[in-house]
Amino acid sequence: MGKRKGGLTGLSRFVLEAFKNDSASQPTSDPNQPKASEPLDKPENRDENRPTKRRKTQKDGNEKTDMDDEAWSSQWVEKYDATGLVPHYTNASEVPDHLKKYFSQRNRYFSLYSTPPGCLLDEEGWYSITPELVADQIAERCRCDTILDAFCGVGGNAIAFAKTCQRVIALDTSPTRLSLARHNAQIYGVADRIEFVLSDYISFAKSYLSLPSSGPHAPATRRIDVVFLSPPWGGPSYISGTVEPETPSPTKNYGDVTLTGSDVDSQPLETHPPYSLSSIQPIHGAELFRLSRRITQNIAYYLPRNTRLEEISDLLESEFTDASSAPGTADFLSSKEKSSIPTEKRKEPEKEESVEVEEEWMGTKLKALTCYFGGLVGGQEDLF
């Protein structure tokens, strides 16, 4: 297992390999099976329980795409239908005032938002979900066999990862949000590639690391190739106040940090007070990173757009300090667990490692930063 470079993932890749292995051992075909030239949707091959395709227009008058029909026509598991668990808003008059600005961007969050029975978000999901185009960009960078989405929420990133990865492990502490995430994944037709786990990430990581031969050198059957971190930032109030606007440069260098920006023309950017990793929940953002690096070197860290770049750059340096002296460690590591951290992790690496910070833009607005570590960084693929 490891980084995936091909275009085929999940079931498509499995079927391709299975056909290669079985073609030589099965010279004759089953007369009951349809021939390659026969349509698979003949009356005798149709599943009567399968949902019928919807009309090509939605309630808002927008045309639906073929992708919408394909997603809807995939097998739907009724017991995972979360309709009614939270409201599915169809027009602005139904939406609470404090959520209206998010509702106006609903199709940016989920392009299939209006596809029956409709994508669902709880209140936290409305302001914490990653826009779909951004999630797809991150998923392409994180293409691998097994990825762990440590804070999956209502499933925006997990759905994107299921398009590029063979297996997605999606964690959340809320049974409601997990139900919504599974519901939304069904609409996109990728729920079968995602394992939804009700657990907090810290407990899951500790349990995983307690397994024999866990971490980066684990057997391929249980190895986690990439960890995606999108922890709670502190709610919509994580950005407050403004300072003098500046004109951002598409590319900036901050020590070991390479910052890549939008290819659009530079425009005035409203800036905000710097965001510190100490505001990350449930533990200090630096500790969250250190814990994750015990699982794999390949980390994608989704952070507010105004995060201090100096703190991001310091993550690699602080990783090699004694974990017992790091802020917040005692909150989740026992003395025995601290001592179990491999000694080599506290030493400087032989090869200098960099972090790549990618600016996530939607039009002319900077939405967030995605920080890539390990083999996810361009030029460091050998670390994967």
C-alpha cells in the first residue's frame, strides 16, 4: 500500500485486478451471464428496488448533470437515510438568520445539495464544511490507499477522499454528524468506501498506536497512509477584527515553508489578527500534529487562512523535542505512553524536511490554508 498514482481507485481498481487474475483461469463463460455486447439494464437484469432516475430539472430550475443521475441511481440503503434528522433547507426564508450567508453557498459545499433526498448539514456543519472544489483539490493531493479523516463532520472531505482513495476512515464524536455524513456519502455514491467510526481522534490514535507494529511501519493491511486534520477552529468567531489590508504575493517563502497561492491577479486582501495553533480544539494544534506523525509522516493539516506561518514552520522543529515538555501533552499521554515515543523521533532527521502551505481560494476570496507534510510535499515523494 502507499501513494496511488493511477486513475482507478476503490472498486474500479479491484475489479480490474480481479479480471486480470481470473481471465486465464476461466476460458469459458457462463451462458447465464450477459455478453459484453448486451446491455446490463435489460429487464431481467434490473433491480426493482433501485431508485428510479429523477427528472433533469430541479425545483430551482437548474439543469441536473449526468453525475447527479449516476449518484442518485447508485444503490440506496434506507436505514442510512437521515432525512428528518436535521432540516433540509430549500429556500432562504426557511433558514435562521445566522446561517443565511452559509445557505447561499450551499452548492459550493455540496454540488449535489438538491439531489433527492438532499444533502444534510447540522448547524456546525454549515460553517465548518470544506467547499467541494477545495475538498477535491486536497483529495487529489492526498491520493493513497488508506486515509484517516480525523474530524469528518458532515462528510465533505470524506466524500472527496473516497473518489481518490481506496479506503477512508472517517471519525467524529457526534453520532448525528456521522449519520449526516453517511447520508451525504450515499447521495454521492461513495458510502461503500468509507468506514464511519464514532470516536474522538485522540482515543482512536492512542488505540491504533497501541497495536503491535502500528504506525508508519505497520503491515500493509492496517497501515494508514495519510492523516487529514481539520480540527475545530473555535467556531465562526475564530476570525475577529481587521487590520490594514495588504496585497498578497502568489508565492512567499517563510523559512522551511513554501506558500503557493492563487494564479489570479493580486487583489487587496482583508486580513485578520493572526490565528494561533493554541486555539485548536480539543488539544494544542502542535500536539495534535505530533500525535498524528506517530501514525504517518504524511499529514494534510487544514487551518484558518490567518494562521501564523511561523507556528506552521515550527511544527517540524518542535516534533523532535521531548514530548513530555510540550504544552498540553499531559492532557492525553500517560508517562508510559510518553516514554514509548521512539527515540529517533526526538532527533533531527538526516534529510531536511519542508512543509508546503497551499492557499485555498474560491474566486477572489482566500478560504483556508492546507499544510502538507512528508511525502505529500512536492519534491519529497520519497518520504511517502
